[in-house]
Amino acid sequence: MERTMLNQGISQLIRDARNELWGTITDIVRKNSVFKVRVGKQNRITIPDAEAEALGVKEGDLVQVIIIPLNIPQLTKNKDNKEVEE
């Protein structure tokens, strides 16, 4: 009986956490934009026109950028069991 109640409590905590996380992700996506860009000369990036217009971003506005590299080298282990870049 105690174990069943404990399992139900844990299950409810997991459901609540999942719902809270989903709500946070939904808020982020609704109020922001996610797109891929190439880094240009002098490490510059350009916000696509459609994204800038949809967000109301104009030249000179301050925006926050989160960088997530898409071409991160993978680490593998060599024959000596040491990590090396591929």
C-alpha cells in the first residue's frame, strides 16, 4: 500500500514537471524565434528579414543570442582508451 502511494506520488511529480517544462518551452517558442544562420566575416550573423519583421526587431535594437554550435566535433576513444576528436 505504501509503495503504491509512493509510486503514485512520484508519477504525479513527473507529470507535473513534464507539464511545467512543456509550458516553459511553449512560452519560449511563442515569444521568440529559432533559426539557423552561418557565421560570416568578423563573426557576424544576420537575422533573416522574415524573422526580424515578425519579432519587430529593427537596426540598433538590443537582442539576446544563445549560440548552439551545430558542428561540434565528436569525441571518441582511441586504442589507448583516450578521448580524441574525430
